[in-house]
Amino acid sequence: MLLKSALKFLVIEDNTGDFILVKTYLIELIPAAIITQNKYIAEAEASLKTIQFDLIFLDLTLPDSEGSNNVENVIKLAADIPVIVLTGLNDKQVGIESLKLGAMDYLVKYEVNQATLLKSIIYSIERKKSSKNLRLSEEKYRYLFNKNPESIFIWDAASFKILDVNETAINTYGYSRDEFLKMKLQYLIPESENVLIQQAQLKELLEAGNNTKDSTWLQRKKNGDIMYIRFSLHTIDYDNQQAILAMGSDVTEKFMLEKQLAAEQKVKQQEITAAVITAQENERTELANELHDNINQLLTTSRLFIEGAIAEEALRDKLLADSKSYLVTAIAEIRKLSKTLLPPSLGEIGLQDALNDLVESVRKTNKINIVMEWNNYTENIPSDILKLSIYRIVQENLNNTIKHAAAANVYITVSQTNDSIVLTFKDDGIGFNINQKKDGVGLQNIAARARLHNGKMELITSPGEGCKLVITFPI
């Protein structure tokens, strides 16, 4: 007995004697079997629409069809139902051919017995299950292959001929599947590129055995557009031949953005360098003017008094006293100039004392009111380099304000939180159009110092509205 549960059999046989023989064996093997006889293909088509059979027996010679036509028609109607072909002695070769058409097995009628019938039923049902599972697996693979968001190619390892391609590649490149399958890898590479480089990479991959390799290649679409594709290359066995599976993502936008960013960074670096050089030249010019117009005049006057004292004995004491006075003034000016140029020893006196001292010196020499505030500032938190940058930013902004802002009041605040130091510099001056002066040397110096410490700079100003600069430094 094959199974205790009932199986449904369809026997397409016009010979009553042959049908009774098959039916008898089936009942002996499976007492609960349900057996339906059809004498024509047309009848079988109607039965298959209403009953879900487990197996079909098909005679090769029927009134409305015979031979291979029988098999083709019934296989098409049967779908996933296994078909066993029943042949006469003279149709043995046709039975063999029916296996190629999709039949699971064939039996010679006059050789049928319980053993051969049982074996054929079990074999056909199990083989059909395996065939169905394989087909579903292939369909699943094909679906995953075609619907993969990456372009997938399979190349012959020797000739680089395209063996297979998915729908994403077809949509991305613009070629049809038939066009792809007539191409080699080289055709997709722009003429400006060296094809040998890609071939060398693939050969290197093959020589390494079962391996993978990632590489970005320039690729050409059907319309001539150029794109950058990031390929992940794998060696595989494809239809018993060595091949390369390539999964590619279009990274053109990312590549162009990176290229643009690199160009912008280069331009920005050039601007910073130019700003630094300009600042250095301006500093040298100011130093030269200070030495020439102020200190040099003081020393020249002192020299003239000394020369007069040498020549005029009667006025010697007065002239030497005047000369001394000018020398003392010159020394004070040099000390003040040195203090401006040299960075303060922030590690010794701290940022708070250094800025308070800077503000006080500006108050003495300029008619401008400066309010300095400190909120929760802790001297040991920021590094000495950050302190010096904050000091130079305040110094630069004070100089800019004095020279250009025509401000009566300046408000400077240094505030500290758990994760940042915020420097706020505000004046009530004339302000300016930020779109016209955003590339000023002073602002570039300040921005460069802020970027050095990953600081975020915000400038708020407009004509007649004063100026507010806020820089946040992470700590």
C-alpha cells in the first residue's frame, strides 16, 4: 500500500481494457484511490479545471491527439501535476522522448505490474516535487537577481563577454538585454579610459582564486553619458565555466560631490593663505609706519638735542634733559608696540586677565566704552591654544571696530557651558552689508581661527544696525 490517504488519479486512456488493468493495480496499491478516466484530451482539459489530481497517466494514442502532441498538450494543462506516459511496444522511443518534453516517467503497458507501477508513482511524485522546488528556487533567484537595486553583470572570465545582466543594469545603462549579451566588458568603458587597467584587476582577482575585490570604474551609458560605478567583483562558476559576478552601484553623484568639495576646500585654503599673507603684510606695513612716523621721529629729535648739547655748552643740561624725555617716550612706544605684536603668556596670567588688560589699554587710548563680561568661565578648561585664538579674535575685532565701525560702545562676553565656550562681540557702530564685505581680511582671519578649533561662527550685521559676532567653540 502506498498511502493510507486517498490519491486522485486521472487516466487519459481510450482503451477500456488498458484502463481496467491500470485501475486494478491502483486499487490494489491504494484502496482509497479516486480514479477518473477520460478518453479525449478535451475531456481531460475539462476535468483538470474542476479536480486537483495528484498524478496523470497518459496514453500516447488517443482519438483527438497522439504521440508527442499528446504529451505537450497534457504537460501544458497539468502544470505542477506529474505525468506518467503509457506506451505500447512500438512507442517505446516516443516514451523516451516524452521525458524531454516534461513527463516524469513512462511505462510500457504490457510490462506493468504492481512493483513497477508503485515505483513509478513514488518516483514521479517525488521528482515533480523536486522539479517544482527547483523551479521556484530558480524563479526566486531570478527575481532577486533582476530586482536587486544594484546593477549586476556576469562576465566570462576569459573573454570578458557579458553572459547575464539584470533589469537594474538595463535601466541604468539604457541597453536592452539582447544588446548586452552581444557585448564585452570593454564596450562599456569610455574611450578615454585604459581598458587594460580593468582587465588587469579582473585577472588579479582570478589568480587569487575564490576572492572578492571592490573597484570604481568609469562607465558609458548608451546615450554617451559617463558615470562612476562602484563594483564589487566576485569569482563564480557559471554554467560550468569560470566567470566574474559584478555588482555595481552608481556613485556618480557622490563622486562629483566629493570632487566639488575637494575643489571648494582647495579654494578656501587658498583664500585663507591669501588672508594670512595679506594680514602679515598689513602688520609689517603698520609696524613700518609706526617705527618711521613715531618712534623714528622721537629718536631723531633726541639725537638732535644730544648734538645740540655737544655744540652748545650753555644749553647742555636742558638739551640733555629734553633728549632723555624723548628717549623715555620712545621706549614706552616700543614697549607698547611689542605688547601688541607678541602673544601674552596666557599660561601664566590666564585669558581673563589678558583680555581685561587688553580692554583696559584700548580704553585709555580710544574714546570708546567697552563692557567686558564673564559668565561661568573656568580658566583651566580651555587649552592655551584656544585661549590665544580667543585673545587674537578679540584683538582683531577691536582693531576693526576702532578703524571702521565708528562705534561708541562695545560689549564683549565670554560664556562657558558644559560643552562649549561662547564668545560674543557686539558694537553699536555703522554696520555694513555682509554680502559686500564677507571676504574681508579681518573676517577671514577670525573665521580661520574659529575653524582651527571646530568653532561655529555667526555674523549679524546690516548698514546702520551695528555688528554682532558670535563664535561657539566646543570643549
